[in-house]
Amino acid sequence: MKLNVTLLGGDCHRSFTLSGRVGQTLHHLMQAKGQGVTSLENPALRLAAYIHSLRELGFVIDTESEPHDGPYPGYHARYRLLSKVILERDQDGGAI
């Protein structure tokens, strides 16, 4: 998956082509809107690493710690995209 996106805000807009799991993670964050994403709902072994990569590019992503039950109770992270992002087109040139 390759996405062409524009990150709004700051002194000027910045455009990126994101691919692989980082692009997929941004796409999931954009689709989830205010609900956010977790590794429990969208299994990804390295979700925190993909979030870190997006943050290094300048995307603002909130992290909320949530408790969970089950055989291994504990906490997991819920990530929410706070940045304004325009998704322009996919690699095939189609509008999204």
C-alpha cells in the first residue's frame, strides 16, 4: 500500500508518500477518526513502532492507556490521529 498524503498545519503543508505498514497504519488511523486504533482491535506486532515512525515525520498522535481483561489482564494503548491530513491518491492514481 502506498499513500500520497499532505500533512496540514505548521508553517507550511508537507506532502509524503507512505508505503508498507507505516502507510497502512496512517490509513487505519484516518479511518478510525476519534475512535482510534489499538493492537487488540487491529493486530500488528509493531504498531507502536509504526506510530513512532509517523510521529518522527511530524504527525501528531495521541496515546491513551486502557485496561483490558482476559487471561493476561493489563493495559494496552489506543492511538488517535490529531493532525489534519489530506489523503490524495493511492499508488494506482485513484482518488481515495
